[in-house]
Amino acid sequence: MKWKGGIAFVLVATVGLVLVTAALARPSETARAVAPSECRSASFGVSAPLTGPAAFIGQEQLSWVQFAAQQYNRQFGSDYKIVQADTQLSASLARTVGRRLVSNSAIMGVVGPSTSQAVISSAGLFKVAGLAAV
């Protein structure tokens, strides 16, 4: 059971890293860098299989991201929100939901997708849009 604590720590640390990286990587409308302490609200996408035969994996990933955001918000007085993007474990659907995440100007970063094929199909979208992705 010790490994579960390690996994939880890694997931929470990863989401925290995405929050900080996204806050630093995406300039504001005035083209100046936004320090994490200045950014109090934004949205982060979670691209995962939330329905279908692999939903148990995606739902667990979503749960940990929501937990990390809740803990971060509580500790730093921020209001980060999570936007769900259901890939249903499909690479083509991952690209479609990736486009939806990129078109949402409130999203500063993405956790996921969950499979190599889905990453291949959507990572370019995130890169061009300047979104941090883990």
C-alpha cells in the first residue's frame, strides 16, 4: 500500500507543476508574463477516457486532478477549475476534444491524454496553442 501514497504524491505534484508552468508560459493580454502569485483563476483540461470500457482509469485520473486543484486552491486562495474532455480511449476523439480545449481561452494547461496514440494525435494542437501539457 506504500506505492499508493507515492502515486498520489506524484499525481498531486504533477498537477501543481502544470498549474505553475501554465501560469508562467501563457502571457496575459498585455504580453507580460504572469507570475503564479498573480494568477488566481483559470481552467485546466483533463483529457482522459471518462466513459467507455476504460472509464475506470480516466475517472481515477480526473479524481486526482480535481483533488490536486482543490488542495492548491485551498492553500493559495486561487480558483482554478477543471474542464473535462472525454477521449473514450480513442485517438481520433482525443484530437477532437483537444481542439475543444484549445479553443477555450480560459484553459491554461492540459493533463493528458492518457494513451500514446491520443498524445500523438493531440500534442501538436497544444504546442501550437502554447498550452502546457502533461
